[in-house]
Amino acid sequence: MSATALPRSVRRFRELFLSAACAAAVRAAARLGLADAIGDEAEPVSTVADRLGVDTGALRRLLRALASNGIFAEAPDDGFVHTDMSKLLREDAPRSLKYSALWATEPWTWTLWPHLDEAVRTGEPVFEGLHGKDFFGYLHAEAPESAEIFDRAMTQSSRLSAIAIADELDLSGAEVVADIAGGQGHVLATLLERHPGLRGVLFDLPEVVANADPRLVGEGPLASRTALVPGDCRHGVAADADVYVLKNILEWDDESTIATLRGIAEGRPGARVFVLENLLDGSPELKFTTAMDLLLLLNVGGRKHTRDGLADLVRRSGLRLDEVRPVNSYLHLFACTVPE
């Protein structure tokens, strides 16, 4: 280290406490459609700015900030090119995270983070105190655009993992699979495509199933094998199946998690229950998971779980836990059974 260089710890810490700037830059890029406006070859910033109808100087500053984090890269002649990360902001990218990035930076998130110390003191969410309604009530009544972004973000998340999940789940002998709080039903559609003799149930809130995956409704190729059932799984699961799938939904308070699982445990004896969650331990994606854990504390009073913590909730609900194993770097599978 030279005589004038600051310690790496100082430099890194300064980056971290200004990391909101990176999140804001990602959001700006997503909202501007920047990744779709930059082609496969480098172009001058002025050309991209004209295409987007934005200020050239300000766009250059945004691109520099993004490039410093590996999102785009500077090229000769005042140009910028794509990187693997910037391509994830493209609308049609196979592994697009555009709507996931927008969801994580919605306006309501910025009002919550400054109150994290309060949530840590009390162990309670701060959302209702700030907005006058519980999180989901606010989302659908006051922020319908944010609710739509949430649905798209969940679909993108499901696309990333649906094939891996289909590879992992043993559906031998199953006739009906129910995707509980399954969003628009991307995972369910993937399972039905993989198993032509299978019928499916998509169970979620009324406003969610009303916007189900096109493959599952109307003239969609899987519609004849799909039932759309509206409901809130925290207050009962109105779906009779021999396989239940719950992916990334057990993130409320422990009482709501147990109530959801108990609603299934009181159902058909012998039914298989597959719980898929990203954990706070044993995961390569710990930074992502711990950040989501804090956001859940702030908005709904929920949490991400450790392996032992979720296993305890599964057992307390009345389900038999048979096995826990990783699906990919993001998810763990808790294979359970409704006792005979």
C-alpha cells in the first residue's frame, strides 16, 4: 500500500454506506429502458441519449456509476457496452431481473429503510405506521403499479428456478399438484408441461390468479388441466391435491407460517408437501438473503429462515419432515408428508 492510499477497509466501507446510489442507478436504468437501448456493439453516449430522449451528460454519469459496479463497461470513443450483469436488465433476457430490480427499489422501500433501527428495537414492522395500512392492503389499494411489478418480479424469480424445481420434485403417482400462493403460476405451468398426465391448482389471492400465466387460462395449452382457486393460504387452503408446492412464501411471522402449513397438514393423509425457500445458512447467496430478511422485517414483520428454524416450524404445523436438500444456489427443498 502506498503512503497516500487509504486502507481497503476504509474504501470498501465508504462504498457500502453509499450503496443506495447503486440501487438507485439500477432502478433508473430499468425505468429508462437503458439496457434495451444499448445494442451488442459500443455506441457513443450521445447516440444512446438521443434514442432515449435524455440528457447526454447525465446519462454518461449514470453509465459511469453503473460501470463502476460491473453493470455495463466503458469502451473507446465515449461508448459503453454490455456486461453479463447489464444484460439482466433487458426486457427479453432469458434470465431477466428487470422487474426484480424494480420491485426491490419501489418508492415504498425508500421510506422503510431509514426506520430499520426502530424495527430492530421493537422487532415489529414499520410499514403500517408509515402508510396507514398493512403492506398488502396498501399495495393493492394505493400502489397498483407496484403490485403489478411484484407479480412480474415473482414470475421472473420463478423462471430462474422453475426448471431446477421440476428436476428435483418427485411427482411419481401424483394426479393433482397445488401451487400454493403460486403467483401467476409459472412453476405450476412448468410442472404441467413436464408431466402431461398431471392436473394443477393455482391457489392465490383473487387479484393474483386473475392475472395467471396465459398457458393456464382461456385457450392456453394447459387451461383444461388447471383450476384457478382464489384465497388466502394464511386462512385455509381450499385445494385438494396429492402434492403441494410452496415456493418462497413462508416469509411472514411464525404464526402465519404455521397456520399455512397446518391448513395443508389437516388435509389429505399421505399428501406430499414440497417447501422451497432460500435460507440464512448454507447458501452462497447470503448477502441477498440477509438483505431480503431485513426488508421483510420492515414491511410485513416476516423473516427468512435458518434450516433448523424452518424445520421446527414445519414440525410444529403437524407435517412430517422427510428430507432437506439444496436445489440450487438460491433454494433449499424441504420434502414433507401429511401424516396418515
